[in-house]
Amino acid sequence: MAKHVTVVDLQAKREQGKPITMVTAYDYPTAKLIDQSGIDLILVGDTLGMVVLGYESTIPVTVEDMIHHGKAVVRGAKRAHVVIDMPFGSYQEGWQQALHNATRIMKETGCSSVKLEGGQRSAEAVRKLVEAGIPVMGHIGLTPQSVNQVGGFKVQGKTPRDAVHLIGDAVALAEAGAYAIVLELVPTALAHMITQRVKVPTIGIGAGPFCSGQVQVWHDILGLYDDLKPKHARRFAEIGEQIKVALTEYREQVEAGAFPTANESFYMDERALELIRRMTPGADEDMSEAERVLREMETTSIPQATPQQAE
């Protein structure tokens, strides 16, 4: 079995200049595929609200949602480090609430760490969680849970004032004990500056190539949605189109009577089949015939189907 990726491994990759890879997952089969690909981290993101549950934002996602999907992902990941998002409303009331919900997420899913949004405003919660033995990943720049406050999904840190504030956020998270920091929709030069100023890995999404690693949403890089094409994402495949082609072909072959064929069907022993016919008379037949057949069964054994017949 491959060695499980730890926060120590991630720090070592940063120090060695080896890029860190992270992809989102929300279910068991996806987690298995990501795990087998050698990706370092799997993020059970609250983006599940938009790409899986159909919400317009991440705001409606609950702790129960994260635990439900997190359990499935953890079951599928044997090597990758699984980090689960703490959803909106699960830590904003203070570090006590954060500790309660983070502890619950860790215990009920078996994940390796949690992630929460916010820089200086979340630093105290990060510190308390780390002190309690819970590894925490930070998240600054565009923080989707604050999308209503920042006016939509926009690049953050474009002005000198905002840029200085983001640098302060990153430093505060690192000093609070965050083992890594996601930088979302941050100008490339600023993301580079932040990466140079903190001693923990930075993981970019729409933050350029100079971060310690990259994270992308599963659905974005595989082209599963026609109406979601973020500028920061590259489609490495068009799986969505392939799925539609396959489903259309399935429907057409069923409607044409071309599926299933003998290759997808199973057979019974002819003597057993004849006995079933005798035991199930039509509505106009005397049911005593079935009783007679049952009596014969007491003295006559029915041949069992061979393995080849059962397949």
C-alpha cells in the first residue's frame, strides 16, 4: 500500500521545490480515481453546493453535507491527503464553534485535515484548532463563502491596499499554524510575493504558476458542465460530451431493441424451466396441478445449473 500523504510530506515538497497537486472530489469513485492518479491532496470542497447539489453558491452547504460526502471520499482515498471544507456558518461565531464542528468533521469522516476561509479574521480559530491537534488549511483571496460581501466571483488584491491586506492575511494564517494556504483568484505577481513571504505551501487556483501547488475543481478540468468554464481552469478532457454520447447511444439501442442481446442475458436449465412452467398454471387452469408438481418434487431432485449456465 502506498504511503499516506501527510502535512509533513507537503511541507517537504515545498522546501524541495516540488509542485503540490490537489483536486476536488465529492464521492467514492471520484476519490478512487484521483488516488490512483498520484494526486497529493483531495479537497472535499463546499463547491459541492454548486457542482453536485445545484445551488447557486456555497452558502447553503451544511456540516452534514460535508460529512456525508467526506465519508465517501475518505473511503475511496488510500494514499491522498483528504481535507474537508468547513462550510459557511460552521466557524464564523468564534473558535469554540469552529473547534466543535472541526472535531465532528474529523471524527465522523476520518479525514486528515480541515479547511476554512478567511485570513486575519480566522487566525484565532486556526490557532485553537491547531492547538487541539487538528491540521488546518487556510484560504484567502476570493473566499466563495463571502461572495455576497465582495460583489461576486472577482479577482482579489488588485489594488495596493487590498494586496497588502492579503499579504497580512497569509502571514497571520501561517503564524497561527495553518499547514498550507489556498490563494484563489489572486494576481500572479501578488501570489508570488505571498508565496515568498510565508514558510508554508501556497496552493493556487487562478493565482498563477508561482505558488507551491495548484488545486482545481474536478468538474472544471474534465469538462462536465457546458455552462461553467472558469478562466483559471483548463479542460484536460471533455468527459461531459463523452457521457452524453454514451447515454444517447444507450437510449437509442434500447429503443431499437438492440440492447440487451444474448451477450448480456442469462439462461436456465431447461428441466428447471419446464418445472416452473408446470408450477405456474394460467388463470384458467386448476391450481391442483401445481400441488401435484410439488408432491413430485419431494421424490425427484431438480438438476442444478452449471456455472456456465448461471453466468
